[in-house]
Amino acid sequence: MSQIQPTEPGQEIPYLKISHTEPGIQSVLIHRLLLHFAKVTPGQDLVVVCIGTDRSTGDCLGPLVGTSLAKMNTFNYFHLYGTLEEPVHAMNLKETLEKINHTFQSPFIIGVDACLGQTSSVGSIQIVQGPLRPGAGVNKELPPVGDIHVTGIVNVGGFMEYFVLQNTRLSLVMRLSDIISSSIYTAIKEWNRGFIPRARREQ
């Protein structure tokens, strides 16, 4: 569970926050992701790290996204960590990041997580340059994740965060996960067009 981060000074690509009910939201998200991918070198490993746990309705957004991406990634366009069966959470995040850094040389990492926010922002999806801060929404100190990050605002923050996470609408979390996973996969597939990704060559 991450905390919403404001746009940082000097950020090259603007911070994006858009409601999941906005018409054409997937096109907007895909376009923004492609702007970020323009900084990726062809052949550079893409790693998606989906953070969260299946033991909390609000915090299962990341694992749901990861599970969907695992089904979509038949051509091995990217490397994936964090699914419902093998979640990445507070207890194994540091170990997972160490494994990623040991396995890949200078990978481009996309962090995915749920977060809490203001009432007016619930149901929004954000794409932000720079790492996310897992656990910040529930006052945990965990290592930062990602060259960019994608978050879904699943409920209201600021009071009794653990209780709020347990009482989050699963229907909203599912809808956000569908949009995020589809957008990430389509953007990566579009970016990969024209060359054979390293993940595929290593099969």
C-alpha cells in the first residue's frame, strides 16, 4: 500500500491521475506509459513488480494486476514479480529487489501498487515518474520500487488504514486491476514492436 506522491520539481514527464470512469482511459494510460518507455533502451530488460497481498481486499490490487499480466505475457515481453500465488509484500520485498538487481543489469522497473487518497480521488489511476514508496500509506518503511510507478487509489486514507483496506470494495479493485493490467501490457507490446525483446531471446 503506497502513499500518493505529489509531482516532484523538475519532473520531465508530468504526473498523471485519471478516474477509472473517464472515457478512453486506457488510451490515455497507454500513451503516458509509452512516453516513459521512450527512455528505455531497446533490449533493456523490462521488469514489472506488483506489490500487495491477497489477504487484504484493498491491498490485493497489485497481485491481481500481476496475475492478469502473467496470463497475457505469452511472448515474454517483460519479467514479472508479484501475483496472487506468489505475492510481493512487506516480508519479501527487499529480497525480491535484491534478486532483480542480481539477475538483470540496469533493468527498467515498473512498480504497481494500491494506495489510499482523498475521497474525491478514490477510483483514480496514477502514473508517476520515479519510484513508489510501498507501505507509506500504512506507516511502514520499505525500499522504494520502480523507475516509474502505477497506482490505483482504492479507498480513503488518513485514518485506520488497515481497517479501511479490509473494507474496500472488491468490485472497484477488480475494475482498476483490469484497466491497469491491460494498459501496461498493451503499452509494452506496442513499445516492443520492431525488435525482439531480450526476455524472448533468452528462452
